Amino acid sequence: MAGTQTTDFARLSGLHTLLDINTIPAGTCTSVTVTLANPQISYLNVPSPQTTPPTRPTVSTLNGTTSPAVTLTTSSMTLPLATPLVVRAGNIIGLSFEFNLRKSIAVDAMGQITGAVTPVLHLKAITPSDADAFIDDFVAGVVSVGTNSFVIQGPHGRPFTVNVNAQTEWENNESISNLTSSSIIELSGTLDRTTATFLADSVGILSQDHFFAGGLLTFEEPQTGTATDFDLYVRSLLPSGTGFNSGQISTINLTGNEAFYIYWMHNSFTNMFFNAALLTPGQHVAIGGPFANGAVAVKRVVLRHEGHTGTPVANSVNLTAGTFQFDSNGLAGVLFNGPITVQVTPFTRFGGGLTQLSDLSSNPTNPFRVVGLVLKNANTGQPVFVARSVVELPN
């Protein structure tokens, strides 16, 4: 890629996005050289056990000047490709880039971050027909709208045309007619290998007011009943340069007039599963609304998919209920205050050697990655992770 990319890899665990498109000469590439800048490591400070009354979590960031200081053991790596990257004139070919944070960030015997980062990267060539070429999560601002297509502004200001058809599913009972040049959307779909246009599988409008912030819900007030505010650890933002703090926790006030919906649920009753009374720490949410004088007047709150790595709890599989217990060791895992219940459905995809829930009954010890939605059980008040996919990872 030309230029630099700043990417929150922890946010994308198990999800695919498009970083950028660049032109390179036709030919065959057998290796890739990656140059990394000095990273930052952010983590949440969560009281354990929680205090009474509850204490709001805070975020801390380590960099090259903090104690401990973050240091890269190597800033440039040349990695061979198991399958060569064959670039043909006029065609699009993809390069999948995964940063294994679990193996890259060193911790001491107490599990504390030491600051040393030894990059463990996985790169592979992908074609537009590969399953890994499907883009799960791409957020952009709308520039113009046509009859069956619209134009968005992507990374580095690059315009993309998004085509929609009868199979495109629109969230929140909306359609292309609801788009304006102030809309910010999330889409899932594929890129055409010759035209570099999107074919949208799903589209959700995150904001109609030219402002969006997405991130991790870390605290809701009050903890029971309908929330009047919640804390958002902001991890993505459009447009940039507004003064809203990305990488920090902001308190988001609710008035009761907000629209709530779930991305990738495709029905008219998602607010039965997600609303101001069903907020819970650990949810990946987006807010949209007008931003002025350092504050956002929230009009939309959208629940989005997220990925967690961790380990299943031994002997926790309940085949009758379709559940198992899961210890998430990622950023959001500390917000669950212990193992979280994972609920599988007939639509859950298993991978990495797993084919069904009963495969977990043998108590595998390898790490897992679960991707799905974190919901709040209205009866117990506890979070439930509804799994879109459950994959066993290499140890």
C-alpha cells in the first residue's frame, strides 16, 4: 500500500474490512515486505470486583514514552506467500493481512503487558471469489445517490461506487431512497474484480447527520432499567478532525428519542433485542447524530458484530440449550466480569476443525474465535454472545 495506514486490529478480530486499493504492476509476487510504525497499546482499567456504586472503566494507552514503553522488536518484515500473488492487468487481487495480537504482545508471568511487540503476521493472496474476500465491515460517507447505486468516499478520499439489487438487504426498514449526502453507512459485500465497485449484500445507515462514532460500550447508567447514558470507548470516527476524541472514552447521553437497531439482522423488530433497556458492557455499537460544540446529539444507536478470542470453559457445553461458556481474553473480555454464555443457532458457522457444538464436548484446549452479537438477557441482566461463527484457532 502506498502511504501509511492506522488500524485498530483488535476491533477487527474475525471480521474483514477493506484497508485500501492501490495500483501495482502486473506480475507475480512471491513475498511481501511490511513496514510497521511504532504501535500503541490501549487497555481498559476495570475494577475487579466491581465497586458499589459501580466505577466507570477508564482507558490507558502505552506508547514509546510511557512506562513500560512500547517497543517493536522489528519494524520491517519480508514474508513469503504460500500462494503467489498473481496480478493481471485490469484485474483486482487481494492481500489478506492479519495481525495476531495474542502472539505479538508480550506479557509477564502475571499477565501484565511488558511493552515488547514481536509482530506475528499472516498474509495470503485472495481472489474476489474466495470466501475471505467478502467484506464484513466497511464504513463510509455517501457522496451521491443514483437509482440502483450510490457513491461513497473510502480510505484516503477514494470514491467507490456501491451497486444494490433486489437481493441487497437494508437495515432498519430503510432503502436507497433514504440516503443523502449527509448519510454515513456500513456495508457488507464484495468487490468486482474488474471495476472495483461494491456489490452490497447488506447496507445500514449509521447516521443521517454527517457524524458517526463507533466503539465499545464500557458502562451504562443505570445498570438496571432504561439507560440515560452510556460510556463509549471510541475506536472509529467519521469524519476525522471534529474534535471528538477517538481512542478515549466519552459519555453519551440518551433522551429516549433515539432509534435503536441491529446491523445484519434484517427484520423490523430488532429493537425488541436492542434498546435503551438492553445495553450492556462489551457491546460493539455505533452512534450517529449532529455534532456541534464538542457534543453529539444522538439520533441512532446501532449494535454491530464483534469478534473475541479466548478459550471455552471445560465441561460447559449444554447441547439442549445450545450454549457453552467462553473466557474472552481480548479487550472487551474484562467487561464481562467472568465467562460469557455463547449461544449458537442453526445459522452459526463452525470452522477450524469444528463442525457442530458437540465437538466442544471433548474440551479442546486451543484458542477459539467467536464472532457475533453481544445481547443483554432481559431476564438475568447478563450478557449473551449470540454466535455467527465459532472457529478453533491454531495453538
